[in-house]
Amino acid sequence: MKWLWAVRWRRWVIVVGFVVGAAGGWYGYHHEITAPYTSSSQVLINGRFSDNQVDSAYTADQYVDQRMSTYAEIASSEQVAGPAAKVVGVDAGTLGGDTTATVQTDTTVITLAVTGTSPQAAYANATAVTNSFVTAITALETTPGSEPRVALSVITDPGVPPARVLPVLPVWIIGGALLVPILALLIAELVRWLYPRWTTPGEDRPARRTVVPARPEPIKAEPPPASGQPPKPMPPPAPARPVRPPAAPPTTQSAENGTRKVEREDETARLGPVPEPPRWPAPTQSTQPAPPNPSTRGTARPSR
């Protein structure tokens, strides 16, 4: 019975693991096959300054530093995504959502990351967004009748991301259907080894004990005496056992006597038993009458 239960339990683990593994392989394949590709570029922004003013370079750099977060927000706006979407032929809102601008720490460099459904689509989108970003920032920083306050230069052009090499769908499904049951069996055996009482029936699991209260034996009623017979006398009650008073605690004197007794026993065991003194024979009583007492001579004996 224990062997059959173990086989049935493992069978359910294998079946459930097979189904879950096949579904996981199918989901993993479609997740990887539909994952977008990303192409990135970097744009350097410098402030323009006049040669006639000594502090104009420092002022221009401060101006650019304070507006870097603003430039990053503009990269995904309609002002940049609209013209770029017309170039690649996609929706402007979708292209703006696929664009991410990041400002490098302590620099005036902005990284533009644009995604696409394929490596070529990602490259085309990144190129269009980068060119549109440079044009939009230059137009915003230019006042009528003067030069733009900042200069933008692309220091890293967008690149074509490498294509993914994925196994075919049956390989994902079969791999998941085989891998998940094996992992499930290993985990199940580990749980059985750590907690045998939870999963193993039979001898390994302690039997549940049901405590049944003992029922008192019914008192058998004696049959009534026959007519004309005297009733059976009741047995006399058992005498009560005398209660022994508690022993008094030993006093100091009794403790000292016990110690001396132990010392004498130790000395006797070491020296041997003490020889008894010689016993003299007891004097025998003579049957002859005792000699008369001279002090009583001459006195009259009373008559009987």
C-alpha cells in the first residue's frame, strides 16, 4: 500500500509538472520573440559664449547644466516625436513612448534610447529621433536675429542591434515539459526527506490515537431473597489503616551518634574484630546447709 501511494503521488507530480512546463515554454518563446530591440545615441550640449566677456564661458556652462533635465523631457515630447514619426511612418505617440532620454551624471551628455519591433526598425527610429532632437533644441535656444545659445553635436550615432537567435517553438515546449517535472520531483523528494511525517503514509506517519473514556462497570444487583429466608447480612467494613505519624527530623545529637557509629565500623573493618574477654564458669550452689551464724547463737528460736 505504501509503494502504491508513492507511485500515485509521483505520477500526479509528473503530470502537473509536464503541463506547467509546456505552458511555460510556450509563454517564454512568445515573450522573447516579441521583445523589442533598442538602439541608442548620445548627444553633447555645449553653451555658446562671447569672446569679449571673460565670465561668459562659465555663465554658458551654468546655463546648460540647469536646463539638462528640461532637454531630457523634450526628447520624448510631441515637438521631437512628431517630425521623427513622419520620417519613419509611425504614430507620433507610439514613437514618443518608445523614446527614453537619460542625462549622464556630472556631464552635459544626453543618451537617447529608442525601441523597435526589429533591429532595422529600432535603428531607423533612433536615427529619426536623434536628428529631430538636435533640430528642436537648436530652434528653442535661438532668438530672432541672434545665434543659438547652445551647440549640439552627436558624439555616438545610433547602431543596428544584433538579432536574437531563438530556438523554434517545439524546442521551448518540450524543454519546459521535461525540465519542470524533474525540478518538481527533486523539490518533492527534498520535502519528503526533510519532513517525512508530512508526506509519507503508513509507518512513517504516527497513527492518530483516539482516547476513549473508560466506562464504569455496572453494579450487579443481587437477586431478592426467597420467601421465608432471612436477608443476607452485609459484610463488615474493612478496618481503616492506621496513619503513621511523620518521622521527626534527626537532631544534632543523633547525627553525631551516627557519625561516631560509622567511625567505629570503619575502625573495626581496618583492625579486625575485638577479641572477647575470657568467660569464667559461674559458681555452683551447694546443697549443704550453710554454717550457723555465730552472732545468732544463744537466741531462742521461735516456736512454730
